[in-house]
Amino acid sequence: MEKIEDYIELVKETIKFLREGKVVVCSIDKNNKPNLMTIGWGSIGIVWGEPVFIIFIRPSRYTYELIEQTGDFTLNVFDDKYKDIINYCGTVSGRNIDKFKETKLTPLKSKYVRSPLVEESIISYECKVIGKIDIKPEMIAKEIKEKIYKSGDYHRLYIGKILTCYKKTILDI
């Protein structure tokens, strides 16, 4: 982004799509097989003076394992026409399934990180992990623990420095 105003508008758009559950994290394994996972929780802002995207990933998720290996991820925002694909990416594990193959999405080489971008996304971010925070039971209000953490699978927050971002203009013709 060339101007801060453009970046602020991109952040506003991304927050809207995140609230609607239209953001997918892409990570990659040591054999260069990419994986996709839909996220519904995240935050974008400034931490330690850096532009960051913070994502919440449970240790039981395959994506957690991959981000631990590479120390990076991409975030990819989709419009409504990908609703079924977004749902699929959030309900099946990439441990045994190639989600790119199954969804017919296209991985694109990133400029700064190993994890690929997704060609069909309308907004994308390349992020390098600069911090991790593990949620502990004592950190969470009782009502949240009872609602969200019944199984005890507490999230790790990955603080990803945004290295670059992209926006495609989608024209419905």
C-alpha cells in the first residue's frame, strides 16, 4: 500500500469480512503442501510499533502445526460467492485432505513468506510470526471458558507482522 489512507480502508474492509467469517489462513508444510483454514477470530492493528494481524489457532488444528514449522502464514479474504468453500475449509482437516485440490482454489507464491496466497481472494496479507501468546485457563472469564473451552483446547495467539498486503477489485459483469 502506498498511502496510509489506502491501508486504513483495507483494514476496515478486512474487519467486515472477518466478522462475517470470510477469512482463510493459508499455511504450508515442510514438503510444500499448502493448507487452508477458515478463521472467525482475529484482530488487525499495531503491536510493538508494527502493523500486525493476530490470529487464534487451537493446538489441535493442523494449521497450528504448520505455523509452528514455518513461522509464517497468509490471510486471504473472500467474497460471498466462495461461501461454500469457506465453510468447507473450516470443517475438514488438511492433515488428510488437500483442500486446494478439493476446492479448486489456486495457490500463488508469496513475495516474503513460504505460505502461499490464494489467487481467488480479494484481499490478502503476508505475515511473519513475531510473537505468540498461549491462552491459559486463569486468563479467561468463567462464562467464556464454559462456552468456548469445554474441551480445554485453549488457543495460541499468533502475532503476525504484516509484510505486505494486496487488494483485487472484483467486478461482477
